[in-house]
Amino acid sequence: MFCLQLRNELWKLFGKKRTYIGFFMFLFAQNVIALVFRFTQASKPMQRMLEMSGHLAEPFISVLTIATIMLVPAAAFLLPLYVALVGGDLVAKEAEDGTLRMILSRPVSRFRLLVVKWVAGCIFSLLLVLALGVFGLAFSRLYFPWGGMFVWLPEHGIFGVFEAQTGLVRYVAGHLMLVTEAASIMCLALLFSCFNVKPAAATILALSLTFVSFIMEHIPYFKDYQNWFFTYHLHLWQFMFAEKIPWWRIGQSLSLLVGFNATFLAIGMASFHIRDIKS
Amino acid sequence: MMLGQVWPTRGEVRVCGHDVMLRRTLALRQVGAIFESPAFYDYLSGWRNLEILSHYTAPTSRQRLQEVIDWVGLTGRERSIVRTYSHGMRARLALAQALLPQPTLLILDEPGDGLDPEGIHEMRETILRLHRELGLTILLSSHLLNEVEQLCTQIGVIRKGRKVFEGPTAHALQSRNWLRITVPDFAAADRFLRQEGLIDESRDGRCVAMSEGIRSDVIIRRLVEGSFQVSEVARDEQTLEDFYLSLMRR
């Protein structure tokens, strides 16, 4: 029964055109970024940096390097937007359209319904991240050769130079960790979606909270309190590109993200459970 | 509230013997429901909508889906996107989703709302057919009292959240032997009939309630004998609307 209901939830989700906005935008944005890198001097500073650190630049101006560079802004801005859009829709859109009443006239508990929606949202997050990774590689491959990977993420002091094989493993691992970011923001949007609000309001609330957390995290005076900020733990995918992966820090953030998600889900569940569903 | 969508401030709601708030799954297992404006996933086909909704109750076979689609008369259009359905087809789809779990109780909330006269007639016939062919107990909630009068055998009236009447429709329609008489001076005729002990009360300046055991021919004869010019006499039938309004005025 659960699998059937999940399949139905996915039909609903992927039957809507707006679900595909994220996929199309990744397709567009990554193509444009790859083109700009290919046909401008944008890769010059990167070459200089590599040469200054004693590496030959040419083998590292490659598919993996360009795909990883594209990943940073997409993960920071586009991914939260699209997962929040879908998460915000999950309950609020059904309530707005009236289909929630149709569902809740059936002998299904609100708890179960929300769990099914949450799992569907997580699957969407996974697929969106997968698309981000695959499109990144595909478009970079159109204009750049296969080779080693160079990653520079100054915020976390990451400067990584990898062989192609290791680079690919790190790239895949980075995306796996990125799923936690996508699923967490989706879960936050789902929480707001459970309140008696419009779908757009749920999306905006989730994005606002994410950006507020991001802003606070970046205020230098709040450095001692970074651990408390939700977004601080969303960056753990970036550590997959460190020369030496800080597994302790990743474990710490992962456990906190589990806590954040459980809290979002519990509050959403409580709010959804007590609210009256009216036409 | 009966479907567990609105929480009561107090009290309990029992459906099919189970408390809806505490044992919702059990209570609604054999219940189908239709709302005044049924909503569907417009971007999906009718078939897909039925699959989605029915799976919240129990796994439903393709054969059962087809059976219900045939029963409601949507055959041939089940694979079309719901956005392309007419209002009447949406109403039929709503009926199909309600029938899928093979309910014993069907809750219809303003089923004729938004339908044109033809659609209302079709919906009425369908409801009667449901009762006749499938033997379902149907709970109809409606403000269209003439529809209720034509469809329901039992009625309940709720006023400000409290039940003020429950009983057979026939009982509600039963008037107290009211007779509508047309005479030049109704007040004089009223006095005369009361003196004769033939009526108990009168209303609206044209109707009289015959006393127990008195028939209309006796009233007419005495009026004629009393030199009243009787131009019209008719049995005053009470409509459900009259009954409802009388309850609301109390």
C-alpha cells in the first residue's frame, strides 16, 4: 500500500509542469556557464592559480573542474529555490486546489499522507541533484577534455587537485552529500506547507529562513555561533573536495541535519494534524 | 466532521460504529464521499485520478476501476485529461471515486451544486439508481430542499449546530389537515367554523386546520349552509421548505 501511495504521489508530482522548472534551468544555466568558460578568458585566473601552486594548468582545465565550478552557485542559489518550490507545493497546493479534501475523505491517516509526501519530496531532491551532476558533466564534456580535477572553495579553505579517477569519485560523493542539502530545504518548505498558507507563501518562508540563516552564518561576529545555523550544516558536500575529508565534521553536520529534518517534520506533522481541512 | 476533516470542539462522531476521530481508518473503510465542487488533478487522466484516490483506501484492480467507470458512464473518456471534462463528467468522476471502495455509506455534500437543470436531473436519477441498484445508504447534505424532498426518506435538520429534527420525510411533510378556503370574508368564516367546533386554528388569512375526525366535505357543507360564498377549497400540502422554515422560526 505504501509503495502504491508513493507511486501515486510521484505521478502527481511529475505530472505537473512546474516540477520540471529546476531540471530545465539546470540544463540552461550549466550550458551557458560551460559556454562562457569555453569562449572567454574566464579560465585564465584558474590557470594562474594552478601554476602558482606548482601544477601544470592544462590537464586540470577539464570536465570535472568546470562541472564542479558550476556546482557551487547552482547548489547555493538554484537548488534551494527549486526544492523549496516543490516542498512548498506538496501540501499547500493540494489544500488550495481542494484535492486534499478528496484524499482525506479516505481512510488514510494524515501522518501516513505526510510521510508519503516527504519521501516523494526526497526522491525529487535526489533526482534534481542527479540531474545537476549529470548535466554538469555532459555540458562540460561538450567543450572541455577529460582530465584531472581542480577545486578551490576559499570559504572552507579547500584547495584540491585530484587525478581524474579520484576527482570523479569526489564529484559523485559531493553530489550524494548535496542531496542532504536539497532534502533538508525541501523538508523545511514542507513544514510551512503544512500550515494554512498558500503554496507560494510556504516556498517564500522556507527560502527566507534559509537565506536569513545563510546571512547570519556569514556575519563575522557570529562566527562562534555558526554551529547553530541551519545553513552551516548544508555545506557539508563541499568537504568532499577537501584533500583530506573531515569525516568528523561531516558526521557532526549529518547528525544535526537529521535533527533539523526530524524537527521540521514533527512540527509540520503536528500542525497538519490539528488543522481543519475546509473547502 | 464525519470524515475527520474538521475537529469537533467536543463530543464524538461515530460512522459505521467507529469513532471517526479515534479510529478513522476503520470508520471510513466503507464510506464514499462527494463534495459540492469535486477537485481532481486536472493535469492527469480520469483513470489516473481514480487510481490515485482509490489507493488511499485499498489497492484497487483495473477490473474494478473499469466496472465503476462503466457504471457512471465515463467509458471512452477515462484516459482523457480531466481538464477537458465537462462539469457533468467531473460529477460522474466524483461519483466513480466515491464508489470505488465499494462503500456501504455514501456521503453527498451538495452534489447538485453548480450543475445546470439537466445535470441536476441526471444527478438525482443517479442517486436514486445508486440506492435502487447498489442498495447504498446515502447521506445527502443540501440546501436545495425540493431535491431533499424528492430524494430522501429520512431527514435531519440542524440549526445553529444543533439537531432540531430527525425523522421520516413523510412525517415532516404531513400537514395537520390544513384546508385552504377562499371566501369573501375569511375572518367571519373562521369564527363560524370555530363556533361549530370544526376547526382548531387558522393561518395566513386563508387556511384552516380541521379538528380531529372532521373531513373537508363537512366543512364545505357547513360553510354553504352558513351562506358563505365558497369559491375554492383545496388541501394545503406542506412542503419541506414550509417545514424547514417553521423549524427555523421557533
